[in-house]
Amino acid sequence: MEFIHAVLNYGFMQKALITAVMVGMICGVIGCFIILRGMALMGDAISHAVLPGVAISYMLGINFFIGAVITGVLTAIGIGFVSQNSRIKHDVSIGIMFTFAFAIGIILITMMKSSTDLYHILFGNVLAVRPSEMWFTLIIGVIVVGCIYLFYKELLISTFDATMSAAYGLPVRFIHYLLMTLLTMVTVASLQTVGIILVVAMLITPAATAYLLTDRLWVMLYLSALFGMLAAVGGLYFSYVYNLASGATIVVTSTVMFFLVFVFSPKQGMLMKSIRKRQQRERVRGQALNQ
Amino acid sequence: MSTAAISVEHLHVSYNGVEAIRDVSFDLGTGNLVGIIGPNGAGKSTLLKAMLHLIPRDRGEISFLGQSIKALRKQIAYVPQRSEIDWNFPITVLDTVLLGTYPTLGWFRRPGKRQRERAYSCLEQVGMADFQNRQIGELSGGQQQRVFLARALAQQPELFFLDEPFVGVDLTSEQTIIAILKEQQANGKTVVVVHHDLSKANDYFNKLLLINRELVSFGEVQDVFRPEIMSQAYRGEFSFMRELGVSI
């Protein structure tokens, strides 16, 4: 096959594949906590909020990671500040702050003249990954997976029951901002692969797919990582073969998997649910006839 | 009484400048099973959360067993209101109980075989061992509350705090829960329960703390659970409650 041949022979394809698979994995892992904490919209917000940071970093000639983390975390704090100090609800506060950050980012990038940069940041271009960016993604991946491994117990309990966690002395606020920082790092790592606009899909869709398949958090983490990686490989294939934007093909692949599980999941799927519903109805009617 | 299980002095709490708790002080000895009662909006849950420093307070000193809360947090088991829990969370019954062992583990250490055994025996204690592999959302309200009590037991705490544990709970579960709490009390533990159903209050608790924003009365059940005292807290609602057949 053309795709396999390309992966085996072209360095840029190998880098693209490795980077995309790593991004799929870390997005899947962190995404589980994002959806279980009801922070899907927050994921969207942070991913948009890194844009001004990236732009400022370009202007100052520093690593864009630094600026991205700063504006990402600042936006997270700003969202909390507005919703805690007014009657504005959390989701509204998110809407206000992230669109603001994103708008500032667009203004900064247009001022910098180059619009191709903007296009790549927004939509991703995994086939143009440089070696330094691949290593960078790998480092972020190690940090993220390491933190999740080390703090798994604390993340589990504070996600499930924040009040009990606080009652026994767990610093829940620290854990929240740790997660926000990890989320920002994952978002930055995903810029090249799926782009800012579609990062949220990689955070949410594989995790939601896994959520429909298991009742155990650790299984959900593994499944979600697996779906993220499969989406990356599948998406890269369609991107290469049909010359499409990689971010879009990865997200579509991921969503197709979601709908397959949505219909066919043994416990939560629509198909089994309707079968069980019908069986129950027939059982009840059968009993009524026998009486 | 410096070695009181719970000592609260001049506690004031407000939400956005509106007073919710005004100047509540009391000392509670160990080995008591206390019901916090009062009308809707009296600040029962607020008092509970403020005592545990889960919400900010305007003023007030709180100590547990003569120590600051910081020193004693791991000895405090908390059972939240059912509405605060996401019942679709991917967690099984046994793993929920296992969470109760986390405070004793500290950072980074994972629960091992010993913790699992402790969790299982606590699950047996509340009569839910057969359900250990179920997802928690598949249980009835009463079963869920028993699982959360098992989680509190697994923590092996000195103090139990339960916020409205009997809401949406069947009678059998309610009896099981109160029997276990009485057993803990007999073992010298201190149990504090936010409770809204007056009809059972005098059977369940040995002490009552009656509040309506401020402390109305605190003491032995027979001293608090009297019409002239209760009516101070319930005011208008009270006569109408009596018509509903709540006997005092």
C-alpha cells in the first residue's frame, strides 16, 4: 500500500505518524478526566486561549510553549475569577474569556503579517512536523503520562467526590490547576497535528467513546488512549492518500469510531438498549397472557 | 472542655454578604450521635461544611479533639448529599469503598491487598458485598447510601459527618445505616448527621442541635425535642407540620 510504503520510506511520514499517535494518546488520557469533571467546554476554552501566547512567543522569538502555557493558565484563572465573583454562570464565563483570548490571538497574528502560520496553527499540518517538534511532543507526553500515573489516585478521588477529598485534606484546587496545566501542555503539543480548532475533539471524542464501553476508570483511560491513537493512524492515512487536512481527517475518524460504539456498545449502545427494551416488553406481555 | 470531640466558637458564615450562620458556638463530647435539625434554609449543610472548612467563614474557631482541623483531617469521614455525586461515574461499588482507604495512604501509594480486604469487610458490614462489582449507578438510593457509609467506615475515622443521608433512601437501608452509626457511637466515635425528617429525630440521635441561622438549642434529645423549643426554630411552619401528623 502507498501509505505503508510512505511510512517506511519517508522521514517526514515517520515523524508525522509518531507525533500524531503520541498526541492521540495523551489527548485520550487527559480527555477522560476532562469529560468526567464536566469540563469539555473548558478544554475548548484552553485550546483557543493558547493562541495569543503562541503569537507573542513568535514575536519575542522564544519557545511558543512558554507563551502558550502562560495565556492558557491565565485564561483558566480568569474564567474562575469571573464566575466566582459575579452571578455569571461558569459556561458563560468560559464563553466570554476564551473568545476574548482567541480574538486577541488573531489580531496579534494578523499584525505579524504571515497568514500561513495562522492557518497551520488553526488547522494543523502534521506532515510538516520538524524533528524538534516531535521530540517536544514526546517530552510533553512523558510529563503528562507520568503525572497521571503518579497522581492517579488523587485525580480519581477528586474527580469523583471533590467534597470528600477536600474534607480529608486533599488540595483539590492544586489538583485542578495541575490538570489545567497538563491540559494546556497537551493542547500545545496538538497544535501541529490537529490544530487549535479541533483539539477539543481529540480531548473529548475518544474519551466519550471509552466512557460508553466500561465502568472502570483505568480501563477507560487505556481505551481512550487506544481510540486516540487509532484515530491518529486512520486520520493520517486519509490525510496522506487523499491530500486532506490532517486535523480534519483525524477528527472524522475519531467521530466514526464514536458512532460505531454509540450504536453497538454491549451495555450502553443504542442497539442493545432497544433489544433489551423489547425483550422486557415481550416478557411482561407473555406473563400477562399466562395469567 | 478542651478535649471535646468538636468545639465550635462564634462561627459566622455568609454567602455574598448575606448572613447564613450567625454566632454558633457549642462543645460536643466524644461518643455522641448528633442530629443537626432545623427548617429548610436554616443553614444545616452550611454549618456542616463550615465546620470542616469546606467553605470560607467570616469568623470562628473550630477544633476537633483539641486539635486544629489540619492535624486531624484524616480522622474525618464525610458523606456528601446524594445530589452532589455523579452516579454515572465509571466506578464500581468496591472501588468506591476503597476510596475510604485513600486518606491513610498519603500521596503516590496505591491501595493494596490489605486495603481491598478492609474495603470488602466494610461492604459486608453494610450488607452490600454481593454488589461489589456493580457500577454505582445501578444501585437503588438506599444501597448507594450504604456503599457511601461503607466508604466512611473504611477510613476508620474518629469523626463521621453525614449530610442528609436519608434522603431518597428506603426504610431497610435507613435502619441499617442508623444501626451502624449507633454502633460507632458505642465505640466512642463521634457522629454528626444533618437531618431534615423530624419524625425520627428522637429515635435516631442522643443529642440534637437545632438551628435556624443561629443556634436555637443544643443538648440531649429530650431537652431539645419539645414543642416550646422546636417552635422557636420552625415558627410558622411548625403548626402546619403538626397537622401533617408529626408527633412531638
